[in-house]
Amino acid sequence: GVSTDYQLTINNTDMSKETLDWGSYSIGKQVDATLYNIRRERRIELVSEGFRFNDLKRWRALDQVQNVHLQGFNFWESMYQLYTNPTPEDAMTALDVITLQPYGSDTSAPNISSETDEYAEGKYYLPYRKSASNIGFDGLNWNPAKYLYPISNYEFRMTTEVEGSNDYDTSSIYQNPGWSKEDGTLPEGD
């Protein structure tokens, strides 16, 4: 049977093997094994419910996301052959041959990241590295200001010394860190 001793899982959790899991962090530091296992269980139980991103924000677990290059699946060792040299056994219906045009090759329209890309490790597909114009080409970065939403100008106008005034400096409330009091602006650093 299954052991009911929850401490068994906690005692067997090696946090040094969980360094790539963003949920194992809070404020840039790894949490203890007990909290990590609670978070992991939540991630598993709610996998299709759309809570993950808000959980990571609530736990302040995105601080270490600086110049992160996401790796997709292992494409270049063998998977690419399904696209470049499909066989009848590969699918129920015939597959079309696709000409792969990796980024950095002699093509003006790359359709995949390069096998030789420094972040591909010779095998991984890199979803953000097939075009230099991609916003994540140089890595994904998290801006700490985005842990909180900006406070609306409406709230400032309603709390100024003269209600409805645009003199937001007289408001009794403060803007969240990293955000401007000006409408429609991005946080500092974006």
C-alpha cells in the first residue's frame, strides 16, 4: 500500500535537484522542502485550472527569471526526421516533408531555432530563438514591478485634496513600486 507518512516525501526531497523549478523559490531563495512539497502538490492538483502564473507571482517566485532561455523538446537528435524524412509508420496519413530553415542559416525566413545555438545544447528546440525580432530572443526577464498592478488614476483623482484634481501628489494613496502615476505607461525597466 501507500504510506500515509507525509514526512517520508519531505525527507526524500532533495532541494538541490529542484533548482530549475521556479516554484521552489521565494524572493530569489529556495524554500524548505515542506513548503516546496505543498507547492508541488498544488501545481499537480491544479495543472489545468490556470492558477500557476498567479501562484508564482503570489509566492514571489519569479525573481530569478533573468535572461532565461526556455528550451522546448529534444528536436535535433531524432525528432527532426519526422519532418524532413517521414516514413509511413510515423503517422496514420502521409506526412508532408518540411524544409527546415534554422535561424542563422542562409535564409531570410527561418522557421525554427538552430541546432548550433548556444542555448540548444545541440538538441533542444528553442521557441523564442527563431527570429531576432522575437521579444524573448535574448532571454525572458521578469520585472518585479509586475508582482503588483498599477493603481488607476481614477483612484488618485478621488483621493486628492480637491476631489477630481489631477494633482496626484496630494493624494492620500501611493502608486505601487515601479509604476508611474501616468495612465497607459509600462513599469520602470520595461
